[in-house]
Amino acid sequence: MVSASEVDASAGRVRTIVWAVFSLVALLLLNIDNLALWTGLVVPSALLVALIPGLRPSVSFRGVDGRDLLVIGASYAAVVGLFRVAFTVFTTDNVLGLFLSFGFALVIGVVGPIVYQVWMRGRDLRSLGLGFHGLRATLMLGSAFAAIQFASTLWGYHLPAPVEWLPLLVMSLVVGLFEAIFFRGFIQGRLEESFGVIPAVGGAALLYALYHVGYGMPAGDMWFLFGLGVLYAIIFRLTTNILILWPLLTPLGAFFNNLQAGDIELPWESILGFADVAIVMAMAVWLAHRHIRKRAHPAARGRSREEALT
């Protein structure tokens, strides 16, 4: 006789396979010239697949968490505002001001959610997509998605001199980590707890698209970015581990787009600046991990004492 847990596990594997295939096809279709059409195909198709019985993850959400939504709104406004100041107020005429605003926004988008989730709400790093959960599936799927991304963008691409592309690569890695934690791990995860999977995917994708206003990006590009946000949200939801997106899939896409655009010129010194931001992010993760371990130890000792007395 098949147990209920075995049935659930089998259904989960089927869902993962279907959505993984959907994501692979969507990535392959990014080669089409009309990216607005791509979004018009991918978003409705994703919604239709999600409405098929058994293919939407059966996650029980707990109702609206007002504190979560308030922190999402405040941190989102701070990040977008600082990006806007960096790219439309300071601009390249004031490189120091631009980088300080940009770097501070990246730090807020990573350190802020970590402090809120771990210290203020008593949650773990897994609630932000950080950890080794589902590692085998994460690495397999992440490598497959990244291989398609690389084959359709950078394979055979003639790179310019290292002084032109290496700073762009470092920037893509650091910004990619920020986006994975802030938009997928934090915003999507918190929205899912309050509203369920489909609203979380759509809401996180919409906020991801609109945040590019901070870069001074025209509204005409937001439609494609919304579709891209939906795809990234679906991919993240496969394992809820940011390693499925970073450091390969999303940084590769951003790196290629920056090379193609050719409108960003970064000096060698910018590598040190982005490295400083990455170190701050890593320190926040490490301190949070230590705090979680210390928090767990008293509880374990308490259980040991109770067991010794019984």
C-alpha cells in the first residue's frame, strides 16, 4: 500500500519536472528578437500551467503578516530611492556619490532582510533561500539553466579587453546576489507566506520590474523585465534555494546584457568597491548563522536537562 507521504513526494517530483521543463523552454525562447512577445507568451503560459490540478505547489499560507509587508515596503522604497539617487542625481559626473548610494542600496537589500528575519522574527536563513537545502537538485537544475544561458549568449562571444569586462563581471555577481536574496528569498518568500504561491510570484516579479526605475530605465522595458521576473521566481520556487539562480544563471544574463549595451564603463578600482559590498553581505550571513546556532544551543541544553530529570 502506498503511503500518503509517498504520494506527496511523487506529486512533488512531477511538479518539479514540469516546471523545470517549462523554465528550460522559456530560457531557450529568449533568443527571439521580440522580447515583449516573449513576455506575452511566457506569463500567460505559466498561469495556465499553474492552474492545472496538481501542478501548483500546495503551500498553506498563514494569512497576511502586516509586519512583513511593512518591512518589504520600507526596504523596497529605500533600495529604489538610493538607486534613483545614484543613477539620476549623482550619475557618472560624481563617481564617488554614485557608488556610495549604489553600494548602500545593495547592502540594505541584503543585510536588512537578514537582520529582520533572523534577529527580529527569529527565523532561519533558509527563509531567505540561503543554505544547503535541496542542494543536489539545486546544483543540477542551476547548472542546466546556466548552460542554456551561456550557450545562447556568451558562447563564441568575443570579449573585449579584461579592463572592460572584468569589472562588469564582478558587478553582475554582486548585484545578482542582492537580487536573489532581496527579490526571491525575501520578497517572494514573505509574499508567499501571506498570499500564496501565484500572488507571490506575480508580486515579486512586478516589484522586480519596477525597481529598475531606480536605474533610470524607461517604462517601455518594464514589460519584458516583468516576464523575466516571473521566470526567475518560478526557477527559484523549484528548490527555494538561491543557488539555483546565483552565481551562474542571473549573473551570466546581466553580464551579457551589460556587454551588449556598452553603456557602462567601470574602472579597475570598482572591483575593490564591489568586493567590499560582498564582504559586508558575507559577514551578515556569517553573523546570522552564528546567532542561529547560539539561539538553538540553550534550547537543546534545556531539553537535555528535562530528559535527565524524567
